[in-house]
Amino acid sequence: MRILFVAAEAHPIAKVGGMADVVGVLPKVLKQLGHDVRVFLPYYGFLPEKLTIPSTPIWQGYAMFHYFQIYETRLPDSDIPLYLFGHSAFLPKRIYHGEDEEWRFTLFANGAAEFCWNYWKPDIIHCHDWHTGMIPVWMHQSPDITTVFTIHNLAYQGPWRWKLEGMTWCPWYMQGHNVLAAAVQFANKVNTVSPNYAQQIRLPEYGEKLDGLLRFLGDKVTGILNGIDPDIFNPETDPHIPQNYSAETLDQRVVNKLALQEEVGLEIDRNKFLVGMVTRLVEQKGLDLLLQMLDRFLSYTDTQFVIMGTGERSYETQLWQMASRYPGRVSAQILFNDPLSRRLYAGSDAFIMPSRFEPCGISQMIALRYGSVPIVRRTGGLVDTVFHHDPITETGNGYCFDRYEPLDFFTCMVRAWEGYHYRREWRALQQRGMAARYTWEQSAQEYHALYNSIYGLPPTHGLPEASVALEKEPLTVS
């Protein structure tokens, strides 16, 4: 099939959240399955610093009373064609924010539609989040082009209908009060980035006022779990960590712990329980829950805590204040640094994700891969990837709590702290986590089946023989 991914982000050239990981990796794996996959992305002002981009466009179009240019290059480390939508609205060196955000991404979506109608015609346009939400609406008049719409975060739904009508063409048949509501109705298939999140968004608590519509759509909405690249996130070969190791050589992992303690200013002590967190500093990630609980937990235990990320200024300030109250025990790294994040995964004993909601989550998969035991709230994709440790049956790969309450989070943290002191059982817990395989190969086969379902084909139709055999094997986590 000819498939065009249209999105606002793609790893490693333009990344803010998990969408970038999907768009940056999934097309490469789908190409190995035999599809002709290409990517359509805005031409951000910072991209020439990361890519070699020809100065001459391959095509010029017109949308919303503006001319735009399309430039062709390749996704890094691949032969995947990358089309860049060139317009002055994307010249600033930023991906999101700004007063013109809704207008410029509506223009981007309109440009992608014109590109498909007039230059390269795909069988399927795979759209990602509200930034591309008008494409399924417009393609409704082109039955030879089908659409898949992936919801990465339902909380962001794009401009309202009244504002859209002042910016672009809204067909007479369009339904929905905003972009995302229209997208899920007109796309041929809709998916979220984890099976559990696909069910949760049908409930008022998580549905962001679209739960009724999503329940009405029924089986049209499914969930496919994201994955990680096991070659990129591999503690045996990672060049960013001081000491490489495997599940069989976990004794060597302590070198990374000691190096991390020294790098971020914690007391150097191999026996202290070191908890890490890499996150955007926003409410969704459970920062208010963490800040309510952390003081008491640090008073009760000898735990060390290191957090890395940027976001809302109020959270940044409170974390700085927490670090000043607990020198040598708390470190707040208010920045984003990929090599440091790898060292944090490799050096921490446990990794926390107390999310209010989590469509999928990539961090817990990386933590498992590096032997850092996840401590998570049971929501969204965290339910699909982290299973509560039972020391009696020796099952599970992390620690989980259900209610979004400080006491529940505190209790879960204490259980993990106590479990850490049973070193033989803790090592077995780490090894079970490292044995889990959440890879893009598995996810790509599910997307292949989703594409086939649009045309009424069997799930494995067109898959290479080896991939069909792999699909029949269950995903193991122990």
C-alpha cells in the first residue's frame, strides 16, 4: 500500500512528545513489511540545522489564499521520503505555541490534502492528532483515498467549528463542534496509542466531552500499543552510559548509579534507593500528586530522587525549592538532555510515572529495558505495560496504584522502597522487566492489520512469511 504519514512531529528531527516516536520509527518498520511509506511534516525553521534539504522545491501549491512549497528529503538513517511543507508561518524555531497555532496547522493540513490530490496520491493517509484532523473530512469526497486517524492525546482537540469556518473550507456535510470531533467521525479507522486508553476515552472521566461520540463509534475506535526501538534503547550497547550491562550482568549496573549520583549532585551511596523521573512538567504527568507526597516520603525513608524535564514554571519552581530543602537527596534537572536521560534510566533503581492520564507512555518501556523498576498509576498505556509485582508468585514487573490520591501513591512508593531491600527478589524483578519486549515490529503488524481491515482483507494479507509467524507468537512480559 501507498501510505502517507502526516504529522506535526517526527523523531529525531522534531520532537516534543510521543507522537514523534511513532512517526519517526513506525514508517521504517512498515516499509520492511512491504509498504511504500512516506512522511509529510512542516518545514520548521530549525530543520536545516538537522537535515540536508534541497533549496529547490519539488512542487508548489495554493491553499487558504496562500502559496506554499514542498521540499523533498529523507528521514534520518533511512530511505523514507520526507516531504516538508514550506510556508513562512513555520519559519520560527518552534513546533507549538504562538497566537497563530490553530491557523498555521490548519493551513498545513490543507496543504497536505492538496499535495495528495495533485502530486502524490496515497492509498491511505495516516493522520496524527488534531493538527491533521481536517484531512479525513476533506478526503470524504475522495473515496479512492482512505484515512486512519491516530489520537495521541485527546485533551488537545483543535479549533472550534465557528473558528474553522473563518479560516478554511468546511464542507456542507461536515459534522462535529471542533477539529478532533470531526476527524473521528470521518476517518475510515480511528486508533489510540494503547488498548486501555481506547477504552478509557469512552468514559466521562477521560473522554474530554467526546466520550458519548466515541462510544457511538464502537469498534471503529481501537488501540494499538506504541513500541520502542530495542537497538536504540539498549543498555548493552548504549554509548551514553558509563557502564554497559545486560540482564545477566546486573551487578555491573551499580557503576551507572554511582556516576549518576555524582553527576546530578546526590550523595554517593550505592545502597540508597534512587528514584528517577523523566517527564514534561505538566499536570497530566502527576506533578501535583508527586509534590504533595514527596516531602513525607523523603522524611520516612532515606530515598534519593532525581527529576529531569521542563514545562510549567510553577512546577519548575516547586521542584527547585524541594531540591534546596533536601541537598544531596533531591536533584531537579530543569532541562531536556537525551544522553542524561539514558544515564538516569540506567542509574536509577526505580522510575515513577504517577500520571493523571497516559495515552501510552514510552518512558516506562525504556525504564523496563534498562532495569529501572517502574512505579506507575494504573491508567492508559501504563495498564498495558506495567504489572504489579507479587513477591509470592514472583510475577509482575513493577509497582502499581489505582486511585489518583497522594496516600495511594505514597503507599505504593513505600512498598517499592521496602521491596528494594530484598535484593535477590529485586534483581529477579529487574530481570523480568528487562525481558519484556515492546517493539515496533509488533505494533507495525497491528497497523498492517488495521490498514487491511479498511479494505476487508485478512489481518496478515501481504505480510512477509517471517512476519506472519511472528504475529502468531504472544507478546511476553516475564
